[in-house]
Amino acid sequence: MTNTETGQAASPAEAELHDHTHGEFGTDRIGRLLFWIAVVFSLYQIATAAHVISLPSQVVRAFHVGFLTLLVFPLVAQARDSAPMIKGLAWALALAGVAVALYQYIEYKPLLLRAGDPLPLDIVFGVVALITVFAAAYVLMGPALPIISGAFFAYCLFGQYLPSPLNHRGYDFSQVIDHMAYGTEGIYGIPIYVSATYIFLFILFGSFLERAGMIKLFTDVSLGLVGHARGGAAKVSVISSGLMGTISGSGVANVVTTGQFTIPLMKRFGYRAAFAGGVESTASMGGQIMPPVMGAVAFIMAETLGVEYYEVVKAAIIPAVLYFASAFWMVHLEAGKYGLHGLPRSELPSARKALKKGWYLILPLAVLVYLLFTGYTPLFAGTIGLSLTVLLILGGSVALGLPGQVLRVIFWIGLGLVAASFFRYGITAILAAALVLIIANLIVDGGRRTLIVCRDSLAEGAKTALPVGVACAVVGIIIGTMTLTGVANTFGQFIVSVGETSLFLSLVLTMITCIVLGMGIPTIPNYIITSSIAGPALLALGVPLIVSHMFVFYFGILADLTPPVALACFAAGPIAKENGLKISMEAIKVAAAGFVIPFMAVYTPALMLQDGGPLAEAWGYYPAVAYIVFKALLAIALWGAAVIGFLRAKLAIWERILAAAAAFTLIAALPVTDELGFGLAAIFLGLHWYRTRAAHTPEEKKADA
């Protein structure tokens, strides 16, 4: 991942989840073919989501995996400019993956009838399915995830030879293959179902919004709001990356998009390169926990827990705000420490003008949020959001070609009524409107460019979905192992036995597991593996189920900031022109809240707006929420001062130690620790104010504003 001579990250492409498809498709015949396969993949996903094509769920999942393998192998070989023999092997694997999908389609009913008693040909295609999924994971994400999944698969075959309590009763080879490659317990389990439905739609949604200009809108609004303040360049990074997360939900993708602008801007105004990269990495990873679109894991979590998506959003909203507040506070203190001021207002765009110009881009996002929070399924909400986005993009160029403002207003009102008719007449009205707009765009000036944007968004969305889809497929093998053998119970019982002595130790053990796994695998498989093992165990220790899953989710995300791998930080490395490990160390400091909030939520579930916990029982739900939020903000403020070494002025060593001690005791949530924490905080703040009262002049206050 690094250049051995310079220590710099090798390239953004290598940092992008080891995703060698990060570049373009290529301009030769193979590149154009792959481009159009990606377009067809996206159109197929839209058609199945809108029920234009009605297929059994098993077949939808199989075709999804077939498309993934069809694209992954040739695209990686194309991006690496591999030798002809390797390219030939890539196409052979791609076509093998397609053959598996077609076999599932052709033999769908017979496979149902002979479930549990597979034919030799079923076993052959099952083995081919496993080989192609493992190989796709290897070429996209490196060896870590295939090795972990392979170890679980080997446990199915040979676990009976292990000593007790790790052993199982033993399973025949054909039984294992049937379990993993057919039905909904292995490759085609819940993760790939979510990838084939919600996740792909939301990735497309983000792709269309990005190409429509949402990134520029977010950046201009952020610059207009905080660009003039102390440390404004870094605050722009925090806000724009958080906003970007609402449409992307992919941390590393956020780094390589918003980071291209924010990191050079921070460096230009005096931030150290490592700190600038750390701020962008931290803010971008926070996009995955930022409602309303929290990344793929949130949808998988909702499906796994059997709750509405908005329940996951409700649990995430306060921690997400605290996470970004922490990052905002850290950059504010760093700016104060080094005297970094904002940009002149004359050089900044107007947030009001930016919103006035691009307000319509927010409409699909607003509708999406409304639908998710009023109980509609993510699949329905995603379909509506994507449909509105496409209509806005196609309608924009048509409206510009109309003579006169009155006609344009009438056109937009009519298009809005057509979009609203979805709720009465279904997807047919939207498809008809889209077809009319496509024909109109072939005629009006600039319309063809708009159609090219839409076409490219379809291809880009499919390419972006590849690592997510492949990870969901290969991690299904791990879930299949757990459902077949019950191995999760063994590790879960160990966590429970530790927790009976100390819940804190069980949480630390779970945290370490998440971070270690996250060094080699993406957030999605990390969450699925760890939540499957630790979730039930923490529930047995009295932790609410959604809180335990959020605990695992948070530390899976933070694994992308922690050394030695720190993918988000290595993605920021080439942009910041700094060593990825140095960026990682700064990111850990900026992301301090991310490490403490999950622990606080376990002891006081009100932090995630959940019932339970001694505080809520003693004080009531709403007072508990207000108290824990205040305590968390104070802990974050103290921790930021201790880490950065600045508040009103630079802190002495003893002040930093005192602030850190106060922050830690506020987090612990043990008897008398809160009282001790508030007392230490009061002592620290009082002594620091007294020491700096003379030095902090009115002129300095004005300069800090």
C-alpha cells in the first residue's frame, strides 16, 4: 500500500478499498464493452427495484452476483493492463460467474424441489460459484477477506477434528456446498439481498446527484457558512464531508472527492499536511454514520435486526452530531493554537446564492428522508429518490430550452405533478415521463450532454457498487458457517463469561476485534462478522441490541483510521503529500469522540435515543437524554483541549493531564465518576481561565471571531 522509498501512499486507486477499478473503463473495444455492461447492470437493478422485471428473490440475488463477477475480473485486468493470458483468464472467470447465475435461473424450481439433496451438477456449479466469489474478493480487496472467509469455510469441512468446545458434529462436502451456494444462508444471504436492492439504488442515487452538481453545492454552502471563521478551511472540510456523506455513505470515496478540494485549501492556510489529511479522513469516514443515508451497513443492520430503517437513523443521529462536533472543535483548537484565521469574505461564495441556484438538488434528498422517516421501505424510498433525481436532471436541460419564464414554471409544475402521480399510478407514470424527457433531450440544445451525464452516472454507479457487492457475497460464507455450525455461540459465550466479571472488558474485547478485522476488510464484512458474534453476547449482558450493533458499526468504521492499514488515511496521503501513517495518527486525535461515544451509549442507551439504563430508570427518558448529551459534549471539549494542548491559550502539561483525567472519568459511567469528572472539569476550567485572564485581551477575542 505504500511506496517503499518515500513512505507515501502509492495511489488513490490502491487506497480505494484495494479497488483497481477506480480508474476509467478505457477507450478500447474491451473498455467500451465493459462500460455498456455496467450501464446494463444499473438498468437491470432499476428495473427489478421498480418491478418492471419481476423475478424470484433468489434469481435476483444470483443475477446480481453474476453481473458483479462479469464486471470485476475483466475490469481489474483492464485497469492493470494485464498480459493477454491474464485477461483471457479474467474473462473465463467472468463467464463462469454468469453461467452460475443462468443455472440458478434455469433450474430455479427444480433446485427448490431437491433442496438438501443436490445433484452432482449442482455441486459443480456450487463450487464454481464459491471459486468466482473468492477470486473476485481477492482481486478487489486483497487477501485478507478471502482468507478469513476461507478459514470459516474450512471450519465447516474440518471443524469436527478440533478439540471441544470448538468442534462440531461434521458435515458432508455436498451438504456444505448446498448450504453455501444455494438458498439464502450462504452467498445469497441477507447481505447480498441488501446489496441487490437498497444499496445499489442508493449508490446510483449518489452517483446521479454528484454528477448533477451536489458536491459543488455542498462545498459552496460550507465555504459561505464557515470559510471566514477561525480555521475556516478545516471547518469547510468537516461540514462538506458530512454533507457529502448524506448522499454517498462511503468514507474512502468521500476522501478522494471532497479531499481534492479541502486538503489543499487547509494546507494553503497553514494547517500541517498530516493534520489536514487527518481532518478530511475523519470527516469523510463520519459520512457513514451521518443520517439520512448512512452507508450500506445501516441497511444491512435494519434488515438483520428486523426494524424500520428510521430506527437505525434515530439511534445514530446524536452520536453522528457529536462525532462531527468533536471534529469541528478539534480543528477550531488547532487553528487557535497556530493562529490560523479564515478566508476574506470577499473571496468566498455566498451560501444563500449557492442554495438559491442549486436548491432543487436538495428536493430528492428531502423526499428520501421524508419517506424513510414515515415508514416506507428503503427500497421504495430509494426508487422514488432516484426517479426524482433523474427527472430533475433530464428536465433541467428541457426547461432551459423553453422560451420564457412562464413556460418554464408551467413545465416544472407539470413535471412535479407527474412525479407525485407515482403514489397513485406506480412506476409507469415515471417511466413514461422519463421516456418523453429522453426524446426531448435528443432535440433541445445541451440535451445530448445531459443524456451523456445520465449514461455515465449509470456506469459509474455500477462500478462503485462492485466492492460493496463482492464483500456482501463473500461474507455470506461466514454467515453460512455460523448458521450451519453454530460457531458464533462459542465465541459469544466467551464474551459473556468475561462480561459477567466486567462489561467494560467485554466491550474492549469487542472493540479490539472490530479494529483488527478492519485492518484487512471493509466496514460491511467487519460489521457482519463482529455483530453476528458479539451482538447476541452483549445482549445477554443487558446491552440493547441496536446499541450493541451500533457499537460494532462505529469501531468497524474507525478501523479505517487506525494504523497500520488506515485506508482512508492512505487515500488522503497522495492529496496531502504526506505519509499515510502520520495522517492516521492525526485522524485518531480528531476522531476522539468516535472512540468514546459507543462506550457512553452502552452505559447510557439514552445517548442513542433508546430506552433502558439506570439513568433513564432513575430520572426519566428525556432528562437522561439531555444529561448524557451535555456530559458527552463536556467530555469531548475536555478531550480536545487535552489532545491539541490549547483552549484560551496553550496548555501546560499539568493542565492537559487534568483535562484528560476529567474527560476519562466522565466517560466511565461508574459510581461517583460523574461527580469526580464534573469536579475535575471545574478545577481545570477555573485554573486555566485564571491563568490566562490577563493574556486574553479584547483584541485577541476579536481576532478569534
